Amino acid sequence: MTDPADQPVTTLKGVGEKFAQVLARLHIRTVQDLLFHLPLRYQDRTRVTPVAALVPGVDTVIEGEVRAADIVFGRRRSLLVRLQDGSGTLSLRFFHFTAAQKQRFTPGTRLRCYGEARRGSAGIELYHPETEVIGADSPPRPETLTPVYPLTEGVSQARLRGLVQQALERLARSGVTELLPAGLLPEEMRYPMAEALAYLHAPPAGADLEQLLQGMHPAQQRLALEELLAHHLSLLELRRKGDVNTAQPLPGDPALERDFRAQLPFQLTGAQERVCREIAADLAQPRPMMRLLQGDVGAGKTLVAALAALRAIGSATQVAVMAPTEILAEQHRRNFSAWLEPLGVRVASLTGGMKAAERRAQLSAIASGEAQVVVGTHALFQADVVFHHLALVVIDEQHRFGVRQRLELRQKGSGTGGTGNVQPHQLIMTATPIPRTLAMSVFADLDCSVIDELPPGRQPINTVAISGERREEVIERVHRAVAEGRQAYWVCTLIEESESLQAQAAESTACELAEVLDGVRIALVHGRLRPAQKERAMAAFKAGEVDLLVATTVIEVGVDVPNASLMIIENPERLGLAQLHQLRGRVGRGSVASHCVLLYGSPLSQNGRARLQALRQHSDGFAIAEEDLRLRGPGEILGTRQTGEIAHRIADLQRDAPLLPLVQRIAAAAELSNESRQRLVERWLQNRPRFAEA
């Protein structure tokens, strides 16, 4: 018998080409895919519960005799069937029924029913239960728990269960290939794959339902381990493919770096120095650096990026710095210009809002090599942008960019100054701390550096959560702060992604505040403004000509105004914790105590309350990120565009984090053959969206 991996689903009874296309929507193309399409949960239909013992809210099986079946007319017409066993009587209620169905329920008929018991007007009732008539030729009650599978339109539970049953029969005859040598697994993980699959599709009566629901049964853990390993191996393969490329070593110019440090009015922190050494060691190699630089808001990542840029400049090559918004790109341009132009370095910029003549001049300077540092938005990877010798790419807030965009920018450096497989080094920065569990699993193709120390002088931010019913008090607080010479942010959030709706919300809030805050100078920033308008508003706020900046979350990154010491975030329950932490980081940059007010809408859900509480308790971005992962899951944190759907079938990154060190050990083991590595990735990922190929 051939391996289930090699058998298309069309070899199963009842699956033609048309139905195979429906199953493909569930990523099921082979019999093996079907075996690895595991239940979401289980129903216990193995035991009959006496009517007298029924508990409302619990799914249950009952058997009894029909005493009566009548159409009743209450608020809605319904069919009411009275069923009696030796212990009592209950009602089955059907709101949708046919005359033929009513005929089934003649008095004296014995029925087996499955459904959720509820309290109704006629005592305990089952609404629309599944029913079967019990006769001499009736199938016996199942001896195993009944699986409930993820479905798609055109596939019913009954049909999928029938197909899985066929697949399990083949599994019993031919088994499934074991891809992990037993010697690599600890004793408790040596659960044969075929047994694990058979158990999880049909757990025996009496199986621990709670353990299965939590994903902690040894059979589930065995599969979770293999799935995590497959994801990890796929990323290592991406890394290996990257390693065949070469890069120009960038030793830099010690004199240039010395002059740069001499002009700084402060010393780098120990964490910044450590990360600079890690980056310098990478840049000195003839293979492309792929490093993720994490650091909390205000940790000084941009300064580290500038020192990395100096290595490229001192090696007579170019640097591209890409930011997701024009506001952040402009902030970077100012910082890099202030630091590098006194050293004779030319900094160019490229954004979508540039006039044609200015853009032509910048493109010319980039192509000739006259511009050594180029700062911009996604405009950097447009077709007409040609670099003279691009050797380092710095990407800020990388989760805002699609993978394809990062790849296009990297290709701008392919072949410059060398052969076709020469790639620029990449430094990827984020102020959205990525939990260690996610970094180990999702960023296995990147080296990680963390700036885990804030510069001296940063003020702690006092965070409070206040109900929107006390909005007037919050407005008065803004008035007092402005009267004391401070500045404030008022951030508007909306559930809708539409920029026009967000803009309307910000505009109406600005108008409302202008009416009640007499004498307060208010400016407005949102995504619908032209870049020049946004820039004017931000410049006025930075210069102290504006007291209150009303904005959408467009100000999440890259805004640095030390005199701003108060931030109001409206409806914070609509944002992720990491994003709220980012916004909060816009204050606390000066020498006075700063405050962040979370103005939430009532009533607040239990989950919303837990998230705001976490933000109040933690000032460490990594602790917040771990809590965010626990409460919201990985796709929400990284954004599905970046994760390419971290859609694990079995594994849960938070629950199964303890397995990750074992995953890394197995991935590094020589005993795991190249063929096994490839087949593991195919088994778990061949039909699924894949993460980053950049």
C-alpha cells in the first residue's frame, strides 16, 4: 500500500474532481492532508443520559419513546415532540420542519437524540436536536468521541467524518511515514504518528475531554512538536538560501566613527554598545547580514542604525533607510542629516509626495553615488530608483511592510559592485517588541539583537484608565496641562480601517475640543491630509506653536516632542497592547512627569479590561508583548500581512512555547536527514500560506 502522502483525495470513495476542489479550500489534496485535518473539538455521544439527570447548557445523548407530537402556535409556530424515558419527560422543539418529519414522530417510536439541553416554557427542552429512529437495524451508539472538524461551504460534518473514516482505514493498513528518529525525542514524545492520528480522530469513550480541549494530550503534543519543527525548518531553509548570496564586507572608517561619537552630547548606553558590536561583526562578513533589531520606544535604535550606516559610508557604499510613513521618514531624514552632514555625508530623501523636479534631482544624486544615505518610504523601491552601490538596507517598523516590498528593496542591491548574487546587508528595526516565543518561531531566519535599556533621563509614564462617561474631567485635565505650559496629544481610534472615517472622527473631535478648550491652540493630523499639511502641523507642534495635537494613530511612531507630557487615547480597547504602548511612548521624553489617559468606552469587556490593566501594570514593552500574545494571538500582533497567516493546525505558540528549545535541538541534529527535513516541511506546509521569503 502506498504512503497516504502520495494518494490524492480522489482515490477515496465519493470524491470526484469537483468535490476535490471544495476540499482544496481546506488545504486537503491528499489522503495525508485529510489525516492531518484534525478536529476542533469533540462531542461525547457514547453515553446516554437519563432525562432526570439532564443539566441545562450541556450537550447530551438521550433515548426515549415518543408520547406526542403536536404543532403549537406561540410567538413562533413550532413542532413540539414529547419524549419519555424511565426517569422523566422532556420536549424536543423544532422551528423548521416538514410534514414528513412530523410523520417520523408517531407515538410509540423510539428515538435517540443529541443536542444541548435548555430550559424552555415546557421545562427541559432540546432545540433542533439530531435524531435517529431506534430499530432492529439501527447502528449502535458510537464507542468513540465524535469529532467536530473545521469546515468550508459545501462540506458537512457527516461527509467529512465519512472521508476521514476511509482515510483511517488506509492508515491502519499502511501506516504513515515516521519522519523523526525516535532517538531525537524524549521518552514522553515517542508517540507513534499513526497512533496519534488515529487517537485524535476517534478518542475512546472516557478520554479526558478537558485535556483534549486544551491541546495537552500527548498525541496532540507529539503533532504540535512536528508542526513547529516544520515551520522552523522552512525558515532555516530560507536562511540557508540567503547564505549562498554574498555581500560586500563593510569594515568602515574608524576616524569617521570617532568624529561621529565626538559630536554626540551623550554617551551610548551599554545595550546600544553591545548591539553595535553585534552589527559590526555581521557587517564585516562577506555574507549578507539579516538582523532584527528590537528596542522599546525611545531605546535609541535610530542612533544604532546611524552607526551601522557609517560602516557602509566609510566603506564607500550607499545606505537605504526605509520607513512606513512620510512622518517617520522625515523624522529619520532630520536625524541622519543632523548627525552625518557635519561629517560631509550627503543625505537624500525620496517620498511619494515629492514634486517632479525635486524627485529627478534626488534620483540623479542616488544613481551617481553622490547621495550616500537615502531615506524614504515605499517610494525607495519603485522601478526608476537606481542605486550606485547599495550595500546596507535599514528597514524601520518592518511589520508595516509586506514581504514582497522588502524583497524588492533588497534586489535594488543585487549585483551592485559585484556579481549577480551580491546582496545588501539588512538591518530590520522594530519598536513593537516581539515576544521571545514568536521571535524563536517566526524569525528563525533572522539574528536578533535587543536594546533592553533606556537612555538615562527618560521619565516613567503614569497610565490611568478612565471611562468615557468622565470625558469632561479629562478635557479639563488637558486645559490645566496647557495652562502650565505643557503640550498634549489627543488620539482618536476607530474600528474601521477606512482612512476617511478615521479622518472624520479626528476632525469632529478637534472641532468639539476647540469649542470647549478656550484659548488652546489645536492642530489636526490624519492619514487623509497631504504630506505637506501633515508636516506643517507636526512642525508647529514641535516648535511649541500648537498646544494640543488631535491625531489618528498615524503618530504612533517617529514623533519626538519633549514638551508633550500628556496623552489621551480615546477608545483604547480597539487597539492592540503593543500599538497602545507605542502611542504612549510619544510622551515621557522630557524632564517632567508624563501621563497617559486611556479613555475607554463603557461597558468594557473582560478581555478589554485585562488588556488595559496589563498596560497600566507594565512599562516594559516585552512584558506587554507577551501579554498581547496571550490575549490576542500571533496573527494580531504581527499583522497577517507579515505572518502570511501563522495558521498552525495543531500548535499554539503561547501554549507550546516549552517545545521550542526541543524544536531547535532537533533542527540542529545531524541525525535528521535532508530528506526527512524536506518531507516534514511538505507534510505541514506544502498547501498552506508561507511566511516571509525575504
